[in-house]
Amino acid sequence: MKILITGSNGLLGQKLLHKLRKDYFVELIATSKGSNRVTETSNYTYFDLDITNNDAVDELIESEKPQVVVNTAAMTNVDLCEYEKKNCGALNVDAVRYLADACAKIDAHLIQISTDFIFDGKDGPYKEKDKPNPLSNYGLSKLKSEQLLQTHSVKWTILRTMIVFGVGEKLSKGNIVLWAKGALEKGGPLNIIDDQFRAPTLAEDLADICILVAKKKAYGIFNASGKDIMSIYEMVERIAKHYGNAIDNLNKISTASLNQKALRPPKTGFILDKSINKLGYNPHSFEECLTIIDQQLKK
């Protein structure tokens, strides 16, 4: 099977790269904008690809002819998406159309990563068939890309996820678990919101479900998060307990006190039954995820 990854320099992209390059039955093409930031360069081919360039997308997919394309590239800074709506639309919507058009021409399967932010957070946790109602431009852009695929001739799969975390190489942005671990070690007071509830997702688990979808040729929408739903405060508290850090310096604050540009859904989380039963998805518990991260950081 020939698989092409977009955004291979990102966290999920790197996890997919490392898993798939070791798979004897996969021919791997990794793409990202700019040079390759992954040190390991064996058993895959790398291309510099800007997915907002329609001609470049069309040309590469036509020449390489992958059977599966996994689109991990996106603009995910929720507040920045409010300020830079044009850039957000270009990367999160227009680029998905270019990929879908190119994949349809060669009968390739497009796997698109979506988000819990397509929901308003009033009725979480959510099933795949629940009605979206995004509160932010980021959520709206990801919903538009979902709607685009659902009316397109391409073979498509949408994987909805949230708060993806893990250890990567030369990443352009951090993630909440590694931030909290570092902040807790410093021992100063931390203000943590306690009115948002999520199911944090280990990047390896998300990579695994991408691979399951590709190999099983599973089409449609699937939830792809961690299994444990908790408040952001509880997440940081559990990280503190895992590493033996004090929690008496954690202060609960409200989302409203942050005055963020973009609105966030208060409670999401996903019901994973469809992914577990149809795909064999088996995400780790949050504490198991922290142990995996410990092992990776030691390396």
C-alpha cells in the first residue's frame, strides 16, 4: 500500500511516519511545507509540499499515485484562526478541496482529521451523528471541510479528535501535557481552567486509528480521541500526581476570565463505541499515556 502523509513535520505526522516507515507492506511518502525536520530519513521519500497550492498538490498526487492520503496538516491555533480567517480558510478548507480533487482523479482514499470544536459543548460527550454547531472560526473551518468531503466524489474518512499530545522532534508548537509537566516542575502557582471538559488524545493512538482506517478501507466519520473525559484542571492535577508534584499551588479559574478571542465549547468528549467496535480502536488510559511519554522523554 502506498500512503502519502501531509504535515509530516507535525506531531501526528511524525508518529505516522515512524510507524509506517517500519511497515514492510507500506510504501511511504512524507510531505510537509519546507524541509524535513525528522532526523530519521530511511524507508520513506520526503517532498516539500504546500497544500494550499492547488497545482503542487495535483502534480505530486498525480505523479506519486498514493492509494491513501492522510491529511494531518491544519491551522489549529484557535484564537489565531479568528484573526487570520483567510489563512485559516486556505489551509483548513481550500487545501482539503485540492486534496480531495486530486485523490478523486486517481481513486485514492483521503483521511481527514477533524475536531471536537465543530460542536458547541452543550451536550457532550458526542456521537458521530450528533449535530455540529461550532462556536469559533476554527471549528467552522473544520466543519466546512467535513461538509465538503461529504458531498465530494472522493473516498473519504473523517477522524474527529481533540487535545492531541505527545513527544515530537523540532515541533513548531507545544502541547498541554508537556507544558503542564514543565510548569509543575517549576513549582510556581498555576491558574488552570476548570469549566472545560475534554478527552486528551495521545498522538500514537490517533496515528493507530489512521492506520486502521487505511488498512480496513473504512469510510465515513469516526471519533478518535482518548477514552478519559476530564476537566482541564483535572488533567493538570492528574499529571501532577503522576509525577509526584504538589497540587496546592493549582488555582481554578473560569474560561471567561481569560478573555480569549475565540469561544471554546465547555464540554465535549467523544463516545468511541463505533471506532472500538468497527475498527478495533483501543486508546490508552490517560495514566498509561503519561507512562509512554516518560519513556520517550528518557530517550
